[in-house]
Amino acid sequence: MKKPETAFKEWFVARLETIPKIWVEKIQQVAIRGTPDLIVCLRGIFIAIELKIGDEEPDDLQAYKLNAIKRAGGVTYVVRPTNAEEVLRNLRKGVLL
């Protein structure tokens, strides 16, 4: 049986990949901590996505890297099962927060 985190990641990525003009790379860093779970390019825009289950927040290193990506002009999301559909809707519409 899959862990809840794995099942959520697979579900979310499958839906992301249905969006036109998107490229998705699943990151599985073992030696390097803090890298976002998904690196995405949507219509030329760099997006980093950290996936979380429940109320868990990004750890300090994850938060640092997400903020560095924002400072460089990228878009970042922390996606949970509770906001996943909303994020997917916004990405389909091209609404990048």
C-alpha cells in the first residue's frame, strides 16, 4: 500500500500533466534537502511546488528555497489535499499567485 504522501503526489502530478503547455519534473533528492517536490514550467513561467499532507508546513530549508525562487521571479505553491483543486484551477486559467 502506498504512503499517503506518494498517493497524493501521483494524483496531483497526473492532473498537472493534463494542463496544456506544461512541463513537470518530480524531484526526489536524497542527498540534497529542501528542494521543492515539483519543478514546473507553465507557458514559460517557472513554478516550484512543495507538496504537504495535512497541516504540515515547509521546514526552514524548504521555506528558504521557496523564498529564493520567489525573489528570483519564480512562482511557488505549497499544495495540500485541501487546496489542490483550487491550485489546479488557477494553473489551468493561468492565474499564478
